Amino acid sequence: MSIEIKTIDSTDKKALRKFVLFPEKLYRHNKYYVPSLVFDEMDTLNASKNPASEFCDFVLYMAYKDGEAVGRIAGIINHRANEHWKHDEVRFGWFDTIDDKEVSAALIAKVEEFGKAHGMTHIVGPLGFTDFDPEGMLIEGFDQQGTMPLIYNHPYYVEHIEALGFQKDADWLEYRITVPEQIPEKFRRVARIVAERNHFKVVPITRKRIRKEKYATKLFALITDTYKELYEYTMLPDNLADKYIGFYLKILDLRYLTSVEDENGNIVAYGVTMPSLADALIKSRGRIFPFGWWYLLKSLFIKHSDGAELLLMGARSDVRNTGVTALLVCDMFEKYEKLGVKWAETNAELEENHSIRNHFADFERIQHKRRRSYKKPIA
């Protein structure tokens, strides 16, 4: 029977939920897959709730074969990114499929058709609306547990995509870092020297500070400064600060956050980390109700995992060469020691971004995952 592709109305809650939950069936017996938070996915993919809809056009498709759902994909045109990077690209994301190359080809063809209708010349992905969405197809590390912020996919996805003529556009690496029982004295000494020489200090983050000082907006501006020259980065308006940063600041255990400020109280470096939620998300299946909230709450505030996820870290461009990252990393790992964290997993780091990859060069670590963004011209 032929493959049928249906367009999903993102404002139709029932249809959107089916789109969001499709991977649950696909990865039912895969112990490495970590579900996304269902409510967060629903909001992200709802045009009326995602503020990125202000500068993105997008469409959702589901593939059916013999009446059964067999795949899904999103087609996204990020006009801000296209204007900034001076290209005409349609992105594909939320790509999941059974092991059937015809299904993959049909889904990709629909995104190409969508892109071509809007004047796009290339298709690239997996990418989301912005850099705060999951991106990059896993190409190494299929036998490693996934994490909340990133994509997990079956190995056959790579074969499917490459068979369609896609080529590598960018790679990201991920590391698992062992937290030492004690931070090396040499590292502590460098951190002290950097702090004294530049009048930097680590400042605790409190709920009161977040509310009164519009901390999410400040942090958002610094994140933009940190990442603005990196692959496909989207320059976002300040009004999206609460959407992308404010949410995490409201739910995170603030002991896992590090903020370095100068003598004038300006943030110059930051580290946003959290306890690993992988096991909690697996137990809750990504749902808050009826009991998923308990697993997540327990992992966040009551009984932390042995692991931590490094969501975001960076330093303001004008102070990067001062060694401020030594102060940042030292504080982060001192906190891990006190909290009983045994290992930390980095977020995806661009292969060519050597400065960020060198932050943890003095620690025991393994590069255990690699993911890739693919690109090809639209025929």
C-alpha cells in the first residue's frame, strides 16, 4: 500500500499530541531513549504558543502506511537565521520514522516541497526553530543513554538520510566528565589568580535576584553574545528571554547555577547545569500527570542523580582571554563535589569550537557521542 502523508494542524490538540507521542511507540523497547517533556513539546509545536512563530513558518507532517502512523517530520523556515546567514534554507526537525527508506524519502520530499514553495534552495537538519531546540542527528553513541535536551535516534536514520544525498554540514561532540574527589590545587590557584587580577567574583543566584534584577534577560543577552557566531545561531529578540531561559530558572535547583560577575555587578560568565533527569523522564514517560511530576520533582530537589547535565556555559566575548572559564569551571565542580555528583555530561559542542571543548581538558573525560546536521540542495 502506498505511503500517505498528512498535514497536522498544530492548533489541533488531539492531532498534535499524536505527533508528539509518535516516538513512544518507535522507541518502546530501546533502553537508551529518553522521552521529551510532553507539555513542553506540545507548546513548542503549537503555532499559537511558540513565540518563534513570529519569525518562523513551519508545517508538521505524519506518514501513514496501511492506516498506521509510521513517521513524522517538521519543516521549518527560520527567516531570522536565513537573513543573518544569508542563505535560503528550510530546516527539517522532529524527524522520526520506522526502518523504511520509502517513508523517510516521502517525509523529506514534503519538507522540500514546502521549502521550494517559499523560495528555499537547500534543506538542512535536524534543526529546531532556534538553537534552544534539539538539533543534530546522533551518528555515534547509540549505546549511551540519551539526555533531556538532545535527540536520540536509531542507527538506521543515518543510512536513510545519506541515501537521499545529504552531506555533512556540521558535527557536535558530547563528553562524559568524571568529577574528581577533589579539584586539583593547580586549578584552584589559577581560578584565584584570575579572580584577583580581574576583580571577578562568583555570586550566588537566588529567586529574589532572578525576580528583581530581570536575571533571565541579562543571562539571555550574554548567551547571545557567547553563541552569535556559531553554526546557524538565530539572533533572538529580548522578549523571548522568559520563554527560553526563564522557564529553567523557575524550576532548577539554583545550587547548580554559577554566575561570575565583575566589580560593577555585570555578568561575565555563566554555567547553567541541572541534575540528570533521564531516569525520571523514562519513569514518567515524559508526562507530568498523573504521577510524573513526582519523579521529576524528586530528581530536581530531593534525591539527585549521580549525574549532571551541562545545559549552557560561556563567557562574555571581551573577557574570554582572561581565564575566567577556570573560575567558572572550578566553582561548578566544587559544587558537584558538595552535591555528590559523580559525573557530568556536556551539551552538544560544535566540533570546530575548540575553546569550549578545552574547558574540561584537565579532567578525566570520554567523548562518547557525536551528532550531525546534514544539508543538500533542493532538486
